[in-house]
Amino acid sequence: IAGLFQFSGLKQACLKKCRNPFSILFANWSVNPARIFRLGAEQGIWCLGCCWALMLVMFAVGVMNIFWMALIGLFTLIEKQTTGRVAS
């Protein structure tokens, strides 16, 4: 399931919003503390949406072997920092 999610359009939509949060945060900024909290929560949900499958795999693998956890963590970092579908 995690592997199929990596290639889905939903994953790409979440990555698009998660890779560059500043444009979304600054475009929707408010002085209202409740609105700021909601904006942060929405951004957090986008980032969780793009990485939940890898985090789930990292938890299962990390319990067994630290090397694989580091390797998947590196993959996650590269995926979030690059543009396009190169990493997936």
C-alpha cells in the first residue's frame, strides 16, 4: 500500500503543498491567533499526507534495523527537497 501511494496523484498533490510551505503560509497569513493555528494545522496535515506511508514503513523497519531506517530517512529527505517525480 505504501509503495502504491508513492506513485499516486494524491501523494504528488501533498508534496506540492509541503515542499514550499512559505508561499502558502505568507499568502494566507493573519493576525488572528486562531487563524494562525488553523493555518499551521492545515500545513501539518498536507505534510503528514505526503509522508505517512514512509513514516509507517520507517517505524516498522526502524524497530528491526537502524541502517534501513537511516536509508529510508535519507530517501524521505531527498524526496521532499527535489522537484518533480525523480525520487518516487
